[in-house]
Amino acid sequence: MAGCTAEAPPPPPAPLTELSGIQATGGIGVTALLATTAPTLFDADRGAAATAPGYPGGDVRPAVVRVGKHVVLTVSPLYSRDAEPAEILEYTGPSSPPRSLGRAFSAGPDTGGEGVWLIRQDAPDTCRLEHVSLTAGALGPGQPASCRTRVRAETPHGLLITINADSAESTDALVEPATGRTIRQAPRILGAAGDWLLLDGLTDLTLVDLRDNSSKKLSRPSIGAAPTVVPSREGAIWAVDFANAAYRGTNTQTQDIWLLRPDGPTWDHAPGMPFITEHLGRGFDWSDAGDLVLADRVLAAWHPGEPQWRLSQAALPAGTWSGFAVLP
């Protein structure tokens, strides 16, 4: 009798496909800066528009950091035995060289979108945390900091950092930048924006409301390693990618993007997810118009609530580049 009354097993998952959507008749209207060796200005509907001059070439690893309506790049050596500071460069346009912000171990946007927080090196084992305006330069002398600290992003409640970055002892913390006082610390803080933190756990996630320090457990909507979190520009919606480099123990790579609205909190599944990809690490970003944009063969845009992705016409450059930032 027990066998007769047991619940039926869940249906097998549908076969995975590549990212699907519609070819937008008028294009998707997105321009992005791609983190190729020499950064590429890319029009989603027409292709590469320009390669900005004056950037380091050769064996380097660029990464993009969106700072409000600005873009800052960190350029590190591709092959290096020892950690060394990267060149920090502000993108100034497709036909002008970048503006140097000096060298630093890491860079993260400030909450106003007009400056960055940097970990500067003053001596082999001596570093400091410095706040640099993109228009006015250094805002004060800075505070002593470990050279192994990674700056991630500032929120109205503090600065998100990783302590002992790239080591087994790494941990994340939200700190008061002026004093170094720890506001919240956890083994893994996935994201921070506005009044919220998202913490990783073994089987679930924890959403922390920094206004009253309350927390709420969230079930993971998808199985996988620690997801990548990118809040929208105003911070009200968070794109959370449960990417998997070995889907169901195979060599298939997948992306699986969900939207988290912390105020709910609620989860919404982006259309066409999960999908097969050969481009893990190309990243995703939000546009000023509130579209989520991802890179997979082409740039694809989706506005929350739409039934499907809008696919651009132009193919993205080949190669091993990683990351992009949508320009205003």
C-alpha cells in the first residue's frame, strides 16, 4: 500500500539547450566595454566599435569594475609568481588613453559612484586603504590595511572586503572604512547593496537586513557552488548566477540566473535557464535602463518581467577575455 500511495518521483529535467531568445528588430541598444587585452568598445548590434589606445599590452589580465556611470580597469600580469599591485586605469573614451589612478592590489566602487577604494602598497609588507575620487584624486591619507585585503564594494552601511584574500583562511567582512571597525563578518558574503547582505551557507543562504541586523534563511533555488551576485544599479534587484562548471558530473558548463528581491524576499527565475555555455566567466551586468545583460556568443538583454531574452546581432570577440561593463 505504501508503494501505491507514495508521491510520484519528480520528472527528469528538460534537456539543456544554448541560450535562447528573439532577435530584437531594432537591436538591444547596449554598448559595453569588454575586458580584452586592449579593452574593446563593443556595440551589441554592430560589433566592435573601437579599441581604446594607451592600455598595457602583452601578457596581461584586465578586469573591469563599474563605478556608477564610470568604468575602471585593473590590469595585472598574466604570469606572476608573487602577488604584485595592478595598474588601475579609468576608461576615458574610445579614442583617448586611460587616466592612471596608480597601482593597487585591488579596487572597489564607492557608494556614490564617483570614486574607488584601493589597497595601496607603500612598502613590501605595508599597505593602506585609500579612497580616491575620479575627479579630485586621493581623499585623505588613508588607513593602514593588510596587503592581503581585497576591496569589493562600498554600501551605505560600510565597505565590503575579503580578509586574507586568495588563501584558505579568507573571510569576508563589512567594515567602517574610517576606523576599520567590523560591522559584520562571515566566512562568505556573496553580495552587498543598499541595506542588505547575502551570506553563503552549506545548504542555504542568509539575507541580512543591516537596518536592524535581522536575518532570514533563504532556500537555494538551484544547486551548485557559491553563486555570483550582481545587484542592479539601484540595488533593488540582485542577479544571482548559480553557474556550474560540471553539470551533473559531466563536462557541460551551465549558467542558471535567478533574481532575488531582498525586500520580499522573493526569487524569480530568468527565462531559458539553465542553459549550456562555453563562456563561463564572461560575466553579466545591469544597464542604466534596468536590463540584465549577459555575454554568451552575443550580448543578450532581458528586462525583468519580459518573457524572453533579446539577442543582439553582433558576435562577441573570440578568445579568453573575461568580464565586461555596460556603459550608460
